[in-house]
Amino acid sequence: MPNTRPTTATADTPRKKGQLPTKQCAVCRRPFEWRKKWATTWENVRYCSERCRRAARHSSPPTDD
């Protein structure tokens, strides 16, 4: 049976893995890469994980003393 998988990039995969956009997490400052589930909201993504998102919500804002 011949292999029928395409070998070139398609509309679903516009970039190779090494060329994905990256951002820095607002909580842990680690770099993280674009994920398919963030395709429609990449501009609004600030955290690398659910854990960092929760940590940001539970931390208190700094006070001016």
C-alpha cells in the first residue's frame, strides 16, 4: 500500500515547527510557542499554561507605599 500522506506544508500547517512564533509568559518568563488551539486568539495569549494563568489571577497586585 503506498503512502498517501502529503510531504509538503498545507493550509493547515503554514510553517515548519522551527518557524512557529514565540512569546514570553507573563508569569514565569519562559518562552513558549504557538499552538494550534491558540490559532484564533494568539494575539491575546499571555500565559504558557493553565498553571501560570491561575497564578496570575491569585497573585495580589503590588501596592504603592
